[in-house]
Amino acid sequence: MLVFDELKKNDPQLRLVAMVLAAGLCILVAGLWWVQVVSAREYQSHLETQAYRSVRIPAARGKILDREGRVLAENQPSYNLSLFLDDLQKKFGDAYSQLLKQARDTQQQAIAAQEKKLGRLLTKAERKQFAFSTAQLEQLRAQARFAVANNITAQVSRKLQQPLVLNPKNFERAYETRLALPYPILPNINVAQIARFEENFPDGLGVNLDLQSVRAYPDGTTAAHLLGYVLRDDSSKEGEDAYFNYYMPDFRGVVGVEAGFDSQLRGRAGEESLLVNSLGYRQSENVWSQPEPGHNVVLTIDLDIQRAVENSLAAHQGADARAAVVVMNVHSGDVLAMVSSPAINPIYVSNSPAYLNDPKLQPQINRATYGNYAPGSIFKPIVGLAALENGLNPNEIYDVQPDPAEPNKGCIYVGSRKIKDTVPPGAYNFRRAIEQSSNSYFVFNGLRTGIEKIVRLAGKFHFGERTGLPTRQETSGIFPTLKQVQESDWRDGDSANICFGQGEMAVTPVQMAVAYSAIANGGKVLWPRLVERIEPQDPASGETATNFPSGLVRDEIGVSARSLKILREAMLSETEDAGGTGRAAVVPGLRICGKTGTAQVQNERNQLVSHNFWFASFAPYENPKYAVVVMVQSEGGGSGGSMCAPIAHDIYAEILKKENSPTTPRILAEAN
């Protein structure tokens, strides 16, 4: 061949090159032989003693913002002091060796004592009785591990001047199931503790700072029921791998916006791969997929109005008041404030079960959407509209008759049943009946109109149906159907109860806000809107926001403009006339249409146990923009005018203040 022919020539340089190439080829072959043959068992053992473990890495949960971009819920870093067990592997081994040596010394002493007692050496079979079982050796290993960890924890406790107790069962469980992950011994440490730790433990001792993300609510209890809360849930979510070896701490929304938009807020978890040895200790790590952060949820809530509502409610009724308030834009359906009392702090929900389960206060429920309450007289405007549409002359006089038992109070008889009135006997037209809230007037004209017409109109307002708010905590309320009122067992007394907001009916404050918004806006029953849009956390991501349309019409109540005008004028007189029951709501510069209400609450033995006090309203009279509904439960005396109207006054004052502010945000402009 040509190559060998060239090598046969007397060319020293060419022969040198050939020799170098041949030597390199021999080295390569020798290396392959060493790896494939000589070292095969070593590499095989490495494969057998190492394994990969998958770790679920939670994504950064999205923020919840008010309509102006102010933070209502966010994530904050939390520093934990944690034991890194893989850094303690050698110390575990040394401690085990020491314990094993002590155990063997004791074993030898026991053997020697037995031999002395018998006067001879023990046989091999007899010595086996003193041998350690596998379970005993494993128990020694566990004791050694805990002794090392407990000693380190005690040192940290002394230096930080913070009592720390290491639970043996929890520690061993973590060692067996989460060896490659940090084991927290002191969660959520403060800045001073971090500084003290870094100063006293520069080398770590197998303890180090572990950063985790926790849910935070900057305003504490503000809008707590609306926002909801999260609980620890590390499991895989829909669209993710079903199984991981390890799960890093994560959260799941339980109620409120946190639950209703949990999938958008939580994002998509990432995955990390850990290489661990045969003992389970971490050797290396590699991120397979980065977590995708969740989206921000922007609410229609206005934080200023929300705070004003909560402050007013606490000032007038106390922190433990059983109450609810809803403020709504009557044209867009935007919920500007939603308050339920007593308030809860979302951070401490899992730590205060006794308070949450208080059967009287029931702080865990959102009273604005989840409480069923008899509306009392605030339902009379709906009855009044039905009567006006049926031909009622608003100037027609109805004479309220005196109650024989209380001559200074009125009453009306339905059959043999007496229904008491809160107004004095006398002549009442539509305006005066609304203004002073006469039961007799509305029972008489409601029965004359017919319960079926009242039920049909109430159906247009969608009483007895959910409003569709995405809070995972809403009830439909209670209201009779046409079929029910047409049954033979339905009596005039049942119809009379409906006419003044009692009996077989119950509503939520948000349902009443929707109803009064319809009266204010000309008859459109809106779907209330709580979420304005969902947007990416990073504005530079290029991802478009998802906007939720406002002003979606659910139904039309189908009443004439004349009837609505008559009703609005009567409701205006309730706050402006001298005899009006809602005068405490008056705000100079703002004309308010309102209706007070008081409903009795009875137990199963028909005993009076409490009252529902109401003030439902909208303003301004000339061009309505806002609906405000206030509800307070109390065992004591009072009225909607004294218990609720003052709170509405404070809310309208805050709204007027915002309207007159030179930095008024778009919330008020959109209401026009």
C-alpha cells in the first residue's frame, strides 16, 4: 500500500510521525480497556449506589391588587434556620461509631460476666445471643443522628437566646423521607436573629439559612373575607407531573379570590433533579424546568373605600360586630368594597380554629355573600314597584289602624292574625309609607297587587339565585317560586310576610346591592364584577392581560320610568324629610336615596333571638353612581336608621372626598 511503501523509504521524520501515531493509538486502546474491563465493576457500583430524585419547585404566586394597583396580597421572603442533613453525614457516622463502640464494650462486659458465672468460655452459639440485631443497629444509628442534630440545635438555641426543641419522631421521619432537603428548626426568623446567627456560626455547623416564600397580606385583616386565604398544599396541580420524589412548600387557595383564581395565581411549578448516593444524601442538583410565575389578579375593589367601610363599621359597632357592607357601582357592577365582620387575619387562619368556629360570631364566613338574612323593610321598594306597575296611585291614602294593645302604634289584620306596625296610626300615601316604613301599607297594597306579581318581579331581580362572584363562598338565598305560592298550602299570611321582608325569604347583602343598583340605573340587573383583569407579573413579558367586561346585564326588571321615579323620590324623602328613618346617612353635598329595615330573627321555637338591621341606598339622587348596603345583626334594640345609616354616612363621605380630590382615579369617572 502507498502508506507502507512510504515507510519503507529511509525517511526518519516520517517514521517518527508514524511511531507517535502508533503510540497514541496504543494509549487510546489501553484506556478503553481500562474503563471497559478493569474499572467496569467500579462504575457499576457507582450506578447502583447513586440515583436521581425529582423535586417539585413551586412557582411564585401572583399578587392580588386593588383597582389602582395597590397590593392586597403578595409573597414575602421568609428565612428559616434549617439543618442540612447531607452536611452532617460525617458527624452522623462518627457519632454512630462512638455509640457502637460503647455498645460493643457493654456487650463484651456482658459476655465476660456470663463466662465468669458459668466458669467456662461461651460457645459460638451462646455468643450469638449477645449479637446485635439489624433493628438494634438501626436504632443506634437513629440515636446517633438525633444526638448530633439535638446537640447542634441546643447550641443554636443558646446563641440565639431562643428556646428550640427538636422532636425525635419528626426528625427521624424527615431523615427517612426528605433526607436531601433542609430540615427547619427555627422558621421565620427576624433580622436580629439572622445577624446573631451569622456572627456566632460562620462555619454553619450543618445549620444554614433557608429561604422560602410565604403569603403575606400587607393590610392585615383588610378585605380578608374577600381575598380569602391559602393553606399549605405541596401536591401536584392539574397540568403538572403527577409524581415527584420531593415537594417544596407550596400553597393552595381555600376560599375567596385566592381560591376562585387559584390556578391563575399559582402559575406552573418547575422541576429539579437531585443526584443522591446510596444513603440518600445529596451529591449534585440540576434544574430541569424553571417554574413559571403565576399571574396578578386586579380587583375592582378601591382600597380607600374598603378601609373607610371597615373603620366606620368598627367605630360604630365594634370589632366583633356581626355585619356586612357592600359598595357597588350601579352602572358597571364593579364591587368597590365588600366587608364582613368580625374580620379575620388570613395569615393566622390555620392557627386559630377555636375563634373561627365560634358558633355565634362565625368569623370564617363572608356575611356579604354567604349569609342568609331576612331583609325586612328594605324589600318594600320591590313590593312598591310591583304595586305601582299594577296601577297603585302613589297619592292614594291608606289609613293605618291603631293597635288595640298599643294605641300609639298601628297594625293590620290578615284574617285573624294581627301584624304589628312600627308607625303611628294615620293617613299614609306611598311616599310617607316608604319614608316611615309602614308595614300595614305594604301588606295591604301587596296583597291587593297579588303575591304572584311580586314573585314575578322578584324573579327579575334574581332573588334566590347566586350572583356568580368567584369567591367559592356564596349562597343563593331563599325566595318562593311561582309554583310554591300557587300551592294550596300557601296562605295570605305567608304573602303578607313577604310584603314586609319576612317569612319564607332570605337575601345576601350583595343581592340587595344588585337590586338597588337596578332601581338606581333604570332597571338593569347587573352581574357584579369583582375582578377587573388578570395580568402577567412581568409587564415586559409581552403577554397580554385578560380583561373581564363590566356592565354585563343579567336581566331587565321591566318597570316603567314613572314607577322608578316615584320610588326614588320616596326613598329620597327617607333621608331628607324630618320624619325620615334614614336621616343619619345624610352627607352635605350628596343627595341619598335610602331605605332602612329591621327584621326579626326567631329560633325553632319561634322565640325572638336577634334582629337584622339594614340600610340600603344609592346616590346621588340626580344621577346615581353608587349603591351602599349595610347590614348589622344584634340581640339588642335599635333600628336600621340608628345602627346602619351612620355607617353609610361615613362611606358616602369618603366617596365624596375621592370625587372632589384632584387625583381622583378612574373609578369615579367610570361611574358617570
